[in-house]
Amino acid sequence: MAGALLLTLSLILLGWGAEGQGNGHGKNKVSGSSTVYLGQNRHNWRPLINVTFNLSEIASIKSSFEFRTFDPEGLIFYGDTKNGADWFVLSLKEGVPLMQISKEDVLVSVAGTPKLNDGKWHTLEVSNQGKFVILEVDGSNGLVVGMQSKQTEMVIYGKLRLSLGGILIDKEKMIVQFNPQMDGCVRNGNWLNLSIPWETEVDELRPCYANMQPGSYFPGPGFAIFNTSDFQIEEDHGLQIDLWGNFSQMNGTVLNIKDSQEELMFTIVADSNTKEVTLTFGDETISMQSSFNRLLLKFQRHSLGIVQHEDESQMTSISAGSKTSYLTAWREGLLAFGGLLGENEDSAGSQFLTGCLKKIQVQGKDLDLDSAHVKHISVSSHSCPA
Ligand SMILES: *[C@@H]1O[C@H](CO)[C@@H](O)[C@H](O)[C@H]1NC(C)=O
Ligand SMILES: *[C@@H]1O[C@H](CO)[C@@H](O)[C@H](O)[C@H]1NC(C)=O
Ligand SMILES: *[C@@H]1O[C@H](CO)[C@@H](O)[C@H](O)[C@H]1NC(C)=O
Ligand SMILES: *[C@@H]1O[C@H](CO)[C@@H](O)[C@H](O)[C@H]1NC(C)=O
Ligand SMILES: *[C@@H]1O[C@H](CO)[C@@H](O)[C@H](O)[C@H]1NC(C)=O
Ligand SMILES: *[C@@H]1O[C@H](CO)[C@@H](O)[C@H](O)[C@H]1NC(C)=O
């Protein structure tokens, strides 16, 4: 059963690998009511799918769709008229919806309503009623924006453009800046009650997980890289990295640190066959049974503390020798989750991680893979299949 599941997953991954390389025909057509995984977007601000309507055909200024995510921040949908002179952007920031609207001489941003990033499906409806733009969440008014412009002329000619996962204006025009990457899913869209097909550059829309749980998921083809200088450390207090997840279900490189000279400093590899987790640092190697759900690493000036399980009193401490200071190396190094630094997508016998890290903390703070220096498109930052 598990074998069959793995095989299916691998086949899906092979399919994903082909996507985006294009079939030579350029754009593909998809229905606006398709299920769209926004995290499939390779180009941060460019739309994943988009459509252009003739304003003269629009009878209903109302769009609704269902949306599901654990991600607190990212772009959801965009609309404009007059070739981008008037525009609308809906995103999430700190889990709550954020609307930014530019119309004639007015530019507004408004945020509020309960957090949406709870992993449940929510129905969102955006409508334009006279001078008001209204966002309803699960059937009740979430946000209402009233806009009075000196220029009151109604636009009834020209085009209205919509896009999911990207925008068609310069991002600098927005009042509130945010990271567009969204590990979220949109389905059952009804856009202005018009059913003309949308356009996409990808060959096939990637499916969303049927069920999901919070975490960062590495399906196998790639990993995420941080610049260690992104994390502030004080030598006296050392560095703490905390990894949560069922390690017996992981296979491949979980964590890898390199210093500025490209020397391997530290590696954790899980093997789902032998049910072992191996830590390598300097000349030392430690193997342990992978029957744990948490691995806490405390890098001190010349030692490494390892805690498995939740009980921090049971710490194994290892001297790293006097030559190496992890903390010095850390200042200009690289930190990777889910793969070995220097490894690329095509390398044979790749050791990319397959598995779910339920939580990653560096220095006691949750780490968002969306803020990685480089992240492979296959890695989902905030959700694992359940
Ligand atoms: C979609 O957006 C692209 C720009 O990213 C544009 O070239 C294309 O014409 C748009 N397609 C539709 C159907 O609006
Ligand atoms: C929009 O109107 C133009 C002519 O102004 C027409 O060529 C085009 O087919 C219309 N588009 C749709 C989607 O109806
Ligand atoms: C939506 O479109 C359908 C058929 O295209 C039509 O019957 C219905 O009245 C429209 N609803 C609105 C609110 O315009
Ligand atoms: C890491 O960040 C520093 C400072 O921002 C920069 O100089 C360096 O080039 C970065 N390294 C990589 C590999 O991005
Ligand atoms: C971890 O996964 C294994 C294998 O699927 C399972 O037997 C075990 O119960 C899981 N451990 C926990 C704590 O969930
Ligand atoms: C685990 O990864 C190794 C390569 O590191 C690979 O040879 C092996 O087939 C993988 N096992 C599973 C169950 O995926």
C-alpha cells in the first residue's frame, strides 16, 4: 500500500519535472473554475493563470472562489481595467486578507477579518457595489472599502484583466509590500459569471494535496538554501536549530551546512530503509535510530549538543575539536534544508530529501522557506500531504 502510494507520487513528480519547459505552443487554456495550486508559480510576480474580459460583456461585478492555505503571506488574485491604470490586489499578510485598490486618484489598502491560514477551505467573494468594494469571507462581510473619487465617470468600455498568483503592474505601485509566494490552493472560481477560458504558461496545473497538514514538504527533486548571514547569532549563546517531524519516514539529506570555503560543516541524512539518521560533522559520524519526532541541535563554540525527543534534559554533547568553530564558519556560510549544497537537480543518485518537516526553527524562531535564498519549485513551504 505504502509502496503503491510512493510510486504514484514519483510518477506525479516526473510529470511535474516536465512542466514549465513548454511544449513549443506557448500558452495553454484552462477553465477559470480549475483547481489552481498557487505555489506552482515559478516567476514570483508573473501570473500563473490569467484572463481578459470585454467590460461590455460584464453583467455581474462579483467574483467568488474557495481558498485554502497554511501560509501566512502571499499573493492570491489581481484584477485591473484601463490596462493597469485602475487595479485591485488581494493577498494575505500575517494570515489576514489584505486588499489594495487603486482607482483614479485614490490608492487604498485595507486588512482585517479573522486569519484565513488555518488549512481549511474558505469561500471568498469580491464584489463592487457602487462606491464600495466588498470582500466577504464564508458568507459574512469581511472587509468593506468605500472610495469617492473626484472623477466619477463609470468605465463601461475596454478590458478587464484578472490573474491568479501574479500581478500585471509594477509591484512598487502597491502601498504594502509583501512576499508573493503563496503555498495555497484556489478552486471553484466563478469570475464575473463569465466562463471564457483562462491562459497559462504551464503545460498542466499541478494538483493540490487532497488533505494537508502544516509543515514543509520535500517531494524529492529539490531543496531550499539560506544564506547563514540571514540569521543573527551571538558567539556566546551559540546557534540552535530545531527540526520537528517523523524522522523514520524521511529519506535523504535533511540538513546541510557549508562554510564560506565550501567545506562541508555539518550534514544530517535520514535513511528510511535502515531507519537510521546519520549526523556528520568534521571527521565525526554519529548514527542513531530514527524513531524520534524532534531533533534539536545546539552549536556552541567548540561543541555540538544533540537532543532527540522533546526532553531537553537528555542532551548528548560532542566536542568538535579545537580547530573548527561552527560559529565562525556560520557567519559566511550556507544552510540548506532537503539537500546537499552543490548538488543539482540532474545529479544521478541524488540525495534530496523526501519527507515532511513539521516545523523548522532557527534560534527559536519559525523558519519560513518562502524566505529562502533559493527554493526549488517542488518544495511546499507551509503544507505537507496528510
Ligand atoms: C496573460 O498575461 C500575459 C502577461 O503576463 C499576457 O501577455 C497575456 O496576453 C495575458 N493573457 C490573457 C488571456 O489575458
Ligand atoms: C472582445 O471584443 C473584441 C472586439 O472589441 C472581440 O474581438 C473579442 O472577441 C471580444 N472578446 C471576448 C472574450 O468576447
Ligand atoms: C450568470 O450566468 C448565468 C448563465 O450564463 C445566468 O443564467 C445568470 O443569470 C447569471 N447570473 C448573474 C448574477 O448575472
Ligand atoms: C550572503 O549574504 C551576503 C550579505 O548579504 C552576500 O554578500 C553574499 O554574497 C551572500 N551569499 C550568497 C551565496 O548569496
Ligand atoms: C512515524 O512513522 C512510523 C512509520 O509510518 C509510524 O509507525 C510511527 O507511529 C510514526 N511516529 C509517530 C510518533 O507518529
Ligand atoms: C532513499 O534514498 C536513497 C539515496 O539516498 C535511495 O537510494 C533509496 O532508494 C531511497 N529509498 C526510498 C525508500 O526512497
